[in-house]
Amino acid sequence: MRGSATRDPKLQEAPEGLIDPWLRTVTFFEAERPMAQLHYYATHPMSYYGDARISWDVPGLARQRLEQETGIFQIYFNGCGGNVGMGKYNIATRAAREQLTERLFDAMRRSARAASGGVVSESEMPDTTFELRSLKPTEIAWDQADLRFTVRDDGPFAAAALREQLHPGRPFNDRLKAAMFSAWANRLNSGHRVIVSRLKLGSLQLLHLPGEPFVEFQLFAQQAASEKSFVCVAGYGECGVWYDGPDSIFRDRGGYEQTWSFTGPCQTSVETILKSLTAPR
């Protein structure tokens, strides 16, 4: 488990694993003038720890730098990065954070330049930038679907185990996690459903998912949509569920995400909703 940072050379040398390597950009225009740009990329947006300050970290630094350079309003959406971290390229120093910021800024700048008519090598930039210039009212649609997560009751999530973890004598972190899960389980048991939404603007589809979804869901959404669609996916909506990923996470060894997944297997439910929202109509 390499997480968002590591100094272990063996972990740094290991393959990247399953990721979505492309940052995607959507540009909105007023006439010929770019008004705003949305950027989507899937990774944990954290690189530097330990100084007790709240920070917008690498994405915020890159976004601010691009906005200052272009004068165009910039928005960054974190994609399905629940199981993707920066650890292969990050040793958790200020210098490493600056290097990561520069890499993300460079991708955002090249993508933004392509959207504004700049010359960019096709080998550098595949079809990952989208221009939204004019639409008919019939080409605009907002759709949403209710996602019902199930309540976990295995291992530390069983009722007896939770009561033990909530005991005043237990460490604070144990009590905190048990309290958060118990509150979330109560919501689910009362019938609470989470919304998955899709904004369709012509051939552009902007999907918004709950929790810290795994990158598999982002890749699935792109594949489920028609070939003409430009699909951007944002995670981190309703975060009461914490991590949500394919059913294989409950069989995997290693990692921590499945120990912080506050739902049982949900792959079929999520993929069914992604198909219904993105499928050609």
C-alpha cells in the first residue's frame, strides 16, 4: 500500500496500476471568449501532511496558477480517485508538492490551450478536451437516480463490535469511526438514498457520484456512454459512505479503503445507474 506518499523505493518503482491517465477539460464560451473551464482528474488530491493546516494542496495550487495566467475562471473536480494516490511520485516534501503541482498545472494548461484553439500535439493530447459553444434547449437535460447503499454488518461493523468500539475507554479514532458508521447506518436503515446525477449538454455528459468512488466506476461510465459522448466524472458528493468500489475490494488483500467502506457490495447498483444515465437515448 503506497497511498498518497512513500519513501520506499520498491513501492515507487512498482507499476502505476489501474488509473485514468487523462485530465479532461470543458470550456464554456461567450461568443469567442472563454468564460470558465472545468477540469477533471482522478486521484487523491493530497500530497503534503503534518503541519496541521487546511490546504487546497496540488489541485488548488495548479488551478490558482492557471487562473492567474489566463484570467479565465477555473474549477477543478476530483474524479473517481478513491483507490488512486500520488505515492508513486511523492515523498511528502514541499519540493515534491511543487513538482506535482507543476505536472498538474502543465496538463491543465495544455488542455485549456487546446480548447482555445492552440496547437497541441495529438500524441500529447488525445480527445480529452471539450468546447461548449452553443446548444438548443432540447440538447440540455438533467437526470438523476437514487442509489441505495446497503448497511455493512461484517467484522468490525457488526452490532456487538460497534458497541465495544464506542466504549469510552477505547482510543478516540476507534470511537470516531464507529460513531460515524453508526450514524450513516441509521440513515440507510431509515430509507435514505443517495443521488447520482448527470448533466447532459449536447454530447457532453457531466456525472456526479457519491463517496470516494474507485476509478473502475469512472472507466465504466466512459465505456457505457456512446462513442460520441465526452464523459467527465466527479466523485466526492455524498461522503457519508466513505469509499465505494467494485465488489472485489471485499476480497482484496492489503490497502485500507475497504476497511473504510461504509457500504456492502454495491457494484451492480452503481453500474446499473451509470448505464441508465449515460446510455444513448
